[in-house]
Amino acid sequence: MKPTYFPFTYIPKSVGKALSACFRQTAVYQISGTKIPDEMQKLSRDGILDIRIPVEVNGEFLDKILKDYRSWINTHQGTETAFLTAMAKKIPFFDENASSQIRADLKKTGKQISPQEKPDPLFNAKLFLHMAQEFDLQKKILDHDLMDIEVMEDDFMKNLKWEDDDDHARAVARKVLENDDPGHYMTTERINAWASLMLQDPQASGLFITTSRAVLEHLIDIEPEMEEVIRFDAIPMGVDEDETLSNWQDGLMETLEKLATENWPVPMDDMANPPEIPGSEANVALTIYIVPNKTPHECFADCVDTDVFQADSIKTATRFKNTLISLIEKK
């Protein structure tokens, strides 16, 4: 079993470090092999990410649609975030009325897009994920620019106060990780779109990881029987090839495998605390929740309204009897 990051398709370096503190490797979904951000390709080469494409779509085609939609936005003197908010009220991402209106508006400005005979829920979900990834990537670039200013301010204050360099580095690391939470924006729509993609993966994991508390709280609303089973408050982050940490990660995964595959309630031995490692950049907290007696496909089918996805998910054979949801947070 390999943990899967959700409901985002973009993982910046800072989040990759947090994930690697808890797990040897984490899977992340993409919608196209041609649109993977460079930062994520580097994390994949380093063995931190396992990039998976359950159902691939032509990335260049999505870019063309995105370009046309941006033209529509500019025509209406709006912003991309306003457009997402207005149009992504449900999955399918665009209903028939919205699609017809956009086509009509684009024709008025000389733009042409290929009409669809009827909405395709899966394609619309992938289109939303593509747009969300572009939004998250652009937001990250802006955050980094703002962070550069904050780092300069921190350096200035450190020099004035003669602060310890290690304390300063940890403070900056915490700020970087704190900015890597897009889950407060369009939480429901993100989960719906991501779940639509996940339900197409017959090899889906039993363990799902998020760095967004807003996402976790949304799932608790959907699955009120979800309960906390494990919590660690200080897992060292940014440690290079440490055998004690790797052994602890292996032990954690053995326990989580048992929780996901055995009938609930599952008897467990006490988990060892993560090792204390001098020189780590910062610590992260890991909290594990269980949705008992629901397979992953059943659990995430509750997140989408489309009957097609729900019906397909019930038919999916799996060895998992419970679903595990994990939250990673900065310390």
C-alpha cells in the first residue's frame, strides 16, 4: 500500500519534504504526462513522488480550452478566481447552459471552440483539476516572491537581535509550509473533481494524505463516523537518508496496512514515536483517521454527485475494508 496525496495534483517542494518525513514515497494523480510541473518531476526523480495517471487526457487540448476560457474571462473583465468560483458550483464543471453561454460569448469575440453534444462529467472534472493546478502553481510563484521579502525582513531582524541561525532557518521553513495550503479555496469542488478521477483507478490505495485541514473537516462532514486512531506530534523533516527514520516509516506502514485491510475494530500495538534527529529543518505532525467499514471507492463515491461514478465504484474489487485519511501539518 502506498499513500496517495489529495485532493491536489500540484505538490511544491516544501510539501514534498513534509510527505517524505512521514512516508518513503507518496503517489499523486496527474491528468496528463505532458503537463507535469518541473518541480514535481524533480521530486519524482528523487523517489519522493510516484506520479500516476489513471485516465490521461491530451494536455495541449486542455491548454487550448484554458486559453479560450481565459479569453472569455478577459472579455467579461473578470478574474480567473472569480470565473472558477462562478462556474464550478458542481461537477460536471460546466452544465449545458454555461457551456452554451460561453460558446455564444466567444463567437461574439471571434473565438471558436468545439461544441460538445452533452457534458462529460469525467472530462469536466479533469478540466477543473487542470485549471486548479495552474491556479495553484501561479499562486505558489506569487507566494515565493512574497516569501523572499519576508526572508529579507527576517534576516534584518535576526542581525539586529543576534538570533540563532538554526532558529531562524526553522522559522522560515514553517512559514514556507504554512503557505502551501490551497485547501481553503473551493474545497468542495476540489474534492469532487479529484474523487471523480480517483474512482477511475482500480488500483487505488487505502491511505490518503492531505496537508489541508479544510479538506479534512469537509470529509468529516461527509463521513461523520470517521475517527482518529494515531497521532504523532514531532516527525523530523528535511533529514537525508536516516536509517532510524526509514525503519520507523516501515513500522508505521505495517500498522496502517493492518488498519486498512482487517475488519474493524482492529487491535493494535502501541506505535513507537518517531526518532529525534539533530539538525532537522522542522517537525511535522501526522494524524491518522479511519473511515471504518468503507472501501476507498465507497468512501470517495460519497464525495461526488454523479451516479455513474458511484455505480462504478461499488463494483471495484479491493482488498481494503476500511479507508485511512491522514493529515500532515507544520509544527
